[in-house]
Amino acid sequence: MLFNSLDFLIFFPIVIGIYYLIPQKIRMYWLLAASYYFYMCWNAKYVLLLLFSTTVTYVSGLLIEKCAGGAREEKRQRQKKLCVAASFFLNLSVPFVFKYLDFGIESLNVILNRLHIALHAPEFDLLLPVGISFYTFQALGYTMDVYRGEIGAEKNFFRYALFVSFFPQLVAGPIERSQNLLRQLDKPSKLTFASLRDGCLLMLWGYFLKVVLADRIAVFVDTVYGDFETYTGVYLIVATLLFAVQIYCDFSGYSVIAMGAAEILGIRLMENFEAPYLAASVAEFWRRWHISLSGWFRDYLYIPLGGNRRGRLRKYGNLLITFGVSGLWHGADWSYVIWGLLNGAYQIIGDVLMPVKKKAAAFLEIKADSLSHRCLRSAVTFFLVDLAWVFFRADTAVSALRIIKRMVTAKNHWVWFDGSLYQCGLNQKNFTLMLWGILLLFAADICKYKKIKIREIVAKQDNWAQLLTMAAAVFIILLFGMWGAGYDAANFIYFQF
């Protein structure tokens, strides 16, 4: 069930209405039932995988806590580590089979062919369960939190099952921490006008990002990338620039809708994006982009590997491992691995060149905190991040390299001025509307970067002004949204992960 579908616009008000009508002690069970129904709308059979991950991590949490007492310290630690290892092995075996098995077999076949060995392992071509990478990581994060003693093992299975399956953030995050979400599920906030208003405003902004901007940009990007042998040079440059905006609007749009839906239910989810394209370095970009995943990899992979505590070379190795795994998390293809490694390499190069940059800035008398210097650094960061996005968007790593080559070598600069850009799926009116939408997004991100909360500004207005603002937002979304042929809802990009 997509957030931008008619089904969800019927489902969500029903869930909310019943949730606040029934007694508080059974609301958790209603939300759990609604969450499982929400997930079963994609593929009812795969709900068993969700239940499997839930059961394994729930039991592992109880076992880890049980191992904390009654035995010698050394034995206790060994038992706890065994429980964690078993939880990780069982949980990761599911995405391995459904997401990475064919990738591994295909890679093996390529290697064997290069070695002239005539052995072709069969491929299974299994349908990828939606959201499996998200809820698996959320459940494993709980296991690690119990192991570290940051939270006690949850005794109520149904509450824990709701933590793993909470429908607003089930299939595309944010990947919530047990300390935040489990506590709120135990005692959710009461519905107030303020929470209802803020939730609605968040959802409306998310819908604007998705159906007005992301889905409109997708028409242009899909047209050009779908035939990059024809659309070369400037077409590919514009499509690559726009894809950076598309994936941001698409993914942050989902996260914001999830935050808004949860807010109406009395639950506050974490912020997943903080104006990432205003970052002045790639390292800062990753502190602002998909914050829940970046934090997960930092706390449960990078730091356990040693982080930056064991020398510079070890730090750089840990960075490459973390970002390589992050790339593989996003997709079972070498192009995603290259994308991840590129982002890791950017940070290593930036760290190595830091002394040189500081000396150059001092020699040229450049003020590090000046607006011009900040804008230049943000522009360079965006260029590097956007170049890496080519590997994320292209079908294969080879295609990505060909696209980059065709961007550089093709000389069709007249395309900027002759109106050819209006022949790539978007006419002039839609193209212009897209540019105005991007400008609005940029203004909103500047406000977020400056810690200016637009929702608080709206909240200070009279009730009629608040309602008028929301009504205007609904009108704009309905009027300018890209609803597809026959009002078909477009998938969110991160559903494939």
C-alpha cells in the first residue's frame, strides 16, 4: 500500500478513527493488526518473513538479558555474543537469500567464465520482499542495544512486534532505535490539536515532495537515462543534476509522510534528512542524508570495527568497509558497491588533503566562515555527491561509466538554449513548474539549515490561517501532482531496497 495511493487515503483515516475510539489498553493491538495488514497489501506470504525476524530478535533479546546473571563474567559475555551472532546470522540469512543470492551466483558465473570454467550455477530470481532491509536492520539494532545494556529486553511480544512493524516507517524508514520508539509505543502521547496540525503539515509537505516534485522530475530522468545513447552531453548532465533532487524528494518525502502519520498517532519519529545538499563536505552530507541508516552503520559497524581509534590507516579502512557495505545494503549490484566506495573515498581524500586546504586558505587569506567560501564548498560537495549518484541510478557499473563519458565528450551546448530540454518527457510548462518547485525546496532547506521551523511559524497564526494554509497545500498537490495514467500511484525509489 503506497502512501500516495487512494487505498492509503482510505486506510489511514479508518486506522486513526478506530485508534482513538477504542480503549487505550487495546490500541497497541489495533495498530499491530493495521501494520500487518498494511504490509500484507504487497505480498501476504512475505509477512511470515517479518514475523520470523520479529520472533528471532525478540527471543534473542530475552536470552541476552538472561545471560546477564548467574554465571561467571567471561562465560556470560561468551553466551551473550553467541546470542547476538545467532540473531544476526538468522536475520541476515533472509535478505541474503532474497536479495543477494542471485547477485552472488551471477558474480560467480562471471568469474568462472573469465577463467574458462564451464560451470553455470542456476539463478533463482526471487521476488524481493518490500522493506526487508529496513525492518531487518531495525530489529538487529534492538538486539545490539539489549546486548550493550542500553535498553532492557522487551517482555511484551506484541509491543515488540509493533516496534518492528509500525506501518508508517515499516517499508522505507526511518530506521528507528529501540530507545526512542519502544518507549513511545508503551506510552504514546494523547491526540491534541497541535499534534494533528503538525502531523497534517508534515504529510502535506511529504506529498508535495513526492507527487509534485519527485514524480515530475522522474519523467525527465527516466526518459534520458532510459536512452542515454541518444540523449548525450547536456541532456545527461541535466538528468544527473535532476536525479539528485529526485531521489532526495522521493526518499525524504516518504520519511516526512511517515513522521506526519506517526505524529497523528502520538508517536514522534526521528528526522531522517537535514538539508543534505547544503553540506560543506561529503562527511557532513552523510551526517545529514538518511540519518537513521548513517547512524546505524556508525554505531553498529564503524565503531565496532575500531572507528578512528586505531590510527589513520585503520580509520580509512573502516570507512571503506562501512561505505562498501552501505552500498551493498542499497542494492545487489556492483554499481551500488562502487557508489558506496566512492563516498568513502571522498571522505578519505578530504581528510588527507585537510592540512593542505588549511594552509592554502591561510595563504590566500580566505575566511573559512565566509558565505562565499561556504557556498563554494557546498557546490563542490554537491558535484562529488552527484557524480556518485550516476552509479546509483545507472542500470550497471558499465552503463554508469559510459554515461559519465558521454556527459564529458558530447558537445551539444546549444541544448541549453534551443528548447530541446522540453522534449524529454516534460513540456515547457511542466519543466518551469519543476524549477519553481525546486526553488521552493531550496528555500525550505535553507530555513531548516538556519533552524527556522516553518511549522512553528504556521502554528503562531490564527486557526483560520492555519486551515487556509493546509487547504492551499491540498489544492496545490491535487492540481500539480503527477498522479500517473489512470491515477496510478508511483512507487517510492527506496522500496526496492
